[in-house]
Amino acid sequence: MGMKKEPAIKNFGKRLASLRRASGLTQQQLGDQIGVSKRVIAYYEGETKYPPAHLTIPLAKALNITADELLGIKGAKSTLDPKFAALWRRLKVVETFADKDRKAVVQFVEVIAERNKAQQKAS
């Protein structure tokens, strides 16, 4: 009895790049999170067709997705619109701020949101 051949995981590199960008991470940031260089991330996004088995779980955790989503076995959950990825990346730095500074940023954003909401109602 022969073994069934599993289909190759297609477009892994493209999927990884897309998921990374949707998470608002640069290649360097993703590499830092999983303990590899930017060059390694670039390689997996462009040069290889197969996922690195030893990095599958760390990549999934860093991207806040399941391994099945990373491998394309299961559709990825809704991700951030890539056009907002740069903004998201900049806002993620707020997580490193002291509580007082983080609250000030949130308050500033809320003031601007209220102002925009009022302007939309006036229009």
C-alpha cells in the first residue's frame, strides 16, 4: 500500500510576506521577534517554497495567527489592511511607553476622533 503524497504548501513566501505586512511588522521586526536576521525573513519570503519547520510556531506566534493559517491550511483571519500597516507599526511603539505617556497618546487620539466625528456630522 503506497503512501499518499501530501500537496506542497503553495505560495508560502508570498503568504508570509503578506501576513507580516498585515501585522504591521518589518522584516527586521519579525526577525527580532523570532530570533533570526532580516536576511532570513527575506529568504523565506522570496527564495523558498517551503516553510521552515523549526520556525513555523515562532512565526505564527509573532504574527498572532495559527500555524494552520501560516501554512495556508486554513484561511487567515481578517488582517489589517496593508495600507494601514505603516501606521499600525508606528502605533505599536506606544506599547513600550510608560503608563502616563500611553494614556496621553490615547487621550490625544480620542480628542481627534471626536473632532472628526463632529466634522462629519456637520457636513
